[in-house]
Amino acid sequence: MVEDELALLDKNINEFWNKFKSNVNDTSCQMVGLRDTYKDINKAFTEKLSVKLKEEERMVQMYLEYQNQICRQNKLIQEKKDKLLKLIGEVNGKKQDLEVLTTNIQDLKEEYARKKETISTAKKTSEERLQRLQKSVDIFKDRLGLEIRKIYGDKLQFIFTNIDPKHPDSPYMFCLHLNEARDYEVSDSAPHLECLAEFQENLRKTKNFSAFLANVRKAFSNMVYS
């Protein structure tokens, strides 16, 4: 009976061992399968991750290039903007210069017109004075023996005769001209008359040339009879 029990135990042990070995072999096969599956999964994941990283790197490069392009475009835009502002400033400056030049030209035109009018008025006044002078001269030439000569410096020389009864041809003279202020100026009397400056002042005030000539002739006559 003991032998039977021992034989049964030995049988059970052998069965257990065989079953354990079989389980171990199956487990080992399963482990190998799992390991191969893990390797395959890991390889596939690694490949996908590598592709993804490359795509990300390419996207980063594209983004950086895009940023560089934007910076270059912004720089070009700023340069063009600066050039445009400079050009606008130059145009405005030239416009202001043109306005100043136009104003200066207008001022010159107005000044020229004023001077032209002043010259015309002065010329007209001089002509009127010369006409009055010529009229007075004609009267005195016919009645009082007066001769008028034009000499240097646009001066007129007035020569009286028939003053000294003893010497009727003896000349008594003075010079007359218009100064820069367009006033009468008397000089170079011969013989010298102390009252000539007074006569000149009265002539400038009254513009009466006939009375002036009469006063000068009277002064020369007073010198003869004094």
C-alpha cells in the first residue's frame, strides 16, 4: 500500500513537473512574443516619432524663414517709408522755396511799379518845371537880356546883360540845377550874391521862377548902383 502511494506520489510529481515545464515553456513563448511585439511597437512608435520630429523641425525652419522674410519685408517697407518721407520733405521744402520766390518776385514787381510811378511823376514834375522855366526864360530873354546855356553836370547857366549902363555887355551870371531830391539848387554866382541862398529857399517854397529871376537881376542891379 505504501508502494502504491509512493508510486502515485511519484506519478503526481512527474505530472506536475511536466505540467510546470509545459507552462514555463508556454510562458517563455508568450514572453518572447510579447517582447517581439514590444520591439515592433517600439520600432513603429520610434519611426513615427522620428517622422513627427522631422515634420516639427521642418515646420520650425519654415516658421523661422517666414519670420526672416517678414523682418526683411518690414525693413524694406521702413526704408521705402523713410525715402518717401524724405522726398515729401524735399517737395514741401521746394514748395516753400517756390512760395518765397513767388512772394519775392511779386514784391519786386510792386516795388518796380512804385519806382516806375515815382520816376514818371518826377519826370512829369521836371517837365512841368522846365516848361515854366522856359516860359519865364523867354520873357526875361526878350525883355531883360537873359541868355541860358547848358553846361557840365546838367547845369543851366543864366547870363544877364544890360544891367550896367556903362557896360551893357558885361555878364552877370549864376548856375541852376535840380538835385537828387528834385529841388532847385543855385550856385556859382558871378559876381557873388550873399542873398542867393535866400532866393533859392523862396524858389523851393513858391515854385515862382519868374519872381526868382527878377529878384536875382534886381540884386545884381543893386550891386551896380550901390
